[in-house]
Amino acid sequence: MASRAKDTHTTNRVFRVPDQDWEDFGRLAGERERARVLREFIAWYVRRPKATLPKRP
């Protein structure tokens, strides 16, 4: 179950991924950029208008 978000925030989601993949992803995307890249990918995947596939390093 997702936690409740404040009106100014999106709901926190649980995402399970192997530790090594998460570390490698952080190294390539940037430790503080993981969420942005995942949001961009999801928007592209569900075909939101003007969404583009995130650039790979």
C-alpha cells in the first residue's frame, strides 16, 4: 500500500530492485537523479504527450 502524500508531493512508491542494479543505476544516472530518470521513463512508456525516452549514458 502506498503512503499518503502531502498535497504538494506525489505519493511515495515502493520499488524493489537488486542492490547492485540500484548502485550501478545511481552511478550512471547520478545519485540524486534516479527518481527523475524513472519518472521520465514511465511518462515515455505510458505515452504521455511530448514525453521522450531518457538519454542513456
